[in-house]
Amino acid sequence: MLEQKIPQTLTEEQVKHINSNTLILLSTVDHESHGPNTCAISWVTAINEKTIRFSITNNSRTFSNIKNNPKVTLSMIGLETVYSITGMINVLNEKIEGVHLPLSKLELQIEAVFDSMFWGGKITQTPIYEKTYNPQKADALDKQVYAALLLI
């Protein structure tokens, strides 16, 4: 039986999909129960095929989980499948300056990209979300956070 090599980088199509405000799920190991923890995140950008940056609140349970165990999985639904992107997190900034929310800047160094859709199935409609607070404030905050994520 031939062993299938697991990709260790994103394809150009996956990078574009991540950068199109797609729904991303972040899975961590809970720092107290040691069980799985999954949450949806919105400020995500693929810097290149090996690196994804994102922001979460620095006073959240998820942030505590990452500080305790930086091994995570990002799940992306789209391109007719579900991808699990695993790797280690580097905390670039515990607090992003110039943003009024207590947000952190995190960077995932990708170790593996798995197609984790069940056999014989495909995604026929990519999930769409909308932000339910003031549209002008949401847009202004998005611009601040994405600008901070792109800074080196």
C-alpha cells in the first residue's frame, strides 16, 4: 500500500480562501480539563503558504489554552471539503497596540494540512457569516486588526 504524503503547506487556492473572510474554527486543548475546546474566529489571514496569523481576545479561555499548550488545529470549511491545519502557535503580541479591544496577535507555523472531510462527501455550500454589531464600527475594527496582523 502506498503511503500518502501529508502536505505541510497551503496551496495558493487555500491561501486565497482563508483570506476571503471564511469561517475558521480553532481547536485547542483546555488548560484545566485537558479536553478539546473549539471556537469560531474571524480575524484570520494567511501570510504565506506556511504561516497563518489571527487575533483572539487575550483574556479568553482559548488564549489561556494556547499559552498552556501551543499545539492547535484550525479547521477551514470550503473548496468543497474540510481542511484541518495543524501546527504550533507563537504569541507575537499579547496585546495589540492601537486596538481598543484586548486582542492578541498569534501566528501559526503550519506543520500539516489534512483533508478531513468524511469519505464520499463534499461541501456544496460554504458557510457564510455576518457581524451583528454596528456595521461602521465592525468595518473600522476589522481594518485596525487586519492592519496589525500584517505588520511584522
